[in-house]
Amino acid sequence: MRQMWKGNEPLLSRLSHRNWMVWFVLMGLSLLWRSTGVFLGIAAGGLVAIGGFYWLHHSLVGTLTKNPSCPAARFMYPALLRLAVVVGMTALLIASGRVSSAALAVGLSVVVINLLLLALQSLLKGGLEG
């Protein structure tokens, strides 16, 4: 089963690096607002989103390599735990009042923005290679 992941490692590595690049660009753009709440919202939201992406990747690889006959059962509980952690962290950030809710939503969209950029790139280049 590990063989299945070998072909996707360059893509996953590229996604991982570009998550950080998108996050840094968004944080740089947030400085234009000159608001601590906007900067902290994007920074914290991006860290939560990127952390969730790493956790998801680790859970999927572990589930598919350790027990390929029944991956859904082994993946369900970590997925629910990850969801609870992301919701809890987001709720704490909003409740603190130190972050802008809109900026937090933008920060949480780092991975989504990255995936949209990848889709656009693959449409323009005609594939995921390169």
C-alpha cells in the first residue's frame, strides 16, 4: 500500500511548501490594514489550517499503510478529534476578542486557496506535473 503514496509525495510536498508561502503572503498583505486583530487573525487561522492539513496527511498515510483492509474505521475517530480540535481552537480565538473574525476566516482558508491555485495551475499547464 505504501507504493500508492510514492507517486504523490512530490505533489504533497509541493502543497505543503505552498501552504506556507500562501500563509506568508496573506500575513504580508494583512499588514496593509495596520491592525493587530487582522494580522493575528490571519496568522492564527493559517497556523490552525496548516496544522490540520499536516494532521490529516499523517492520519491518512497511517491509516492506509497500517490497515488497508478497513481504513474507514481507523480514520473516523482521528478525523472527529481533528475536527473538534480545529473547532475548539477557532472558538477560543473568536472568544478572545483579539482577532478579527473575517481575518480568521481568511487565515483558515490558506489550504483552500492553495488547492485552488494548484487546480488553476494544472488547468493552465495541462497536468499536475511541474
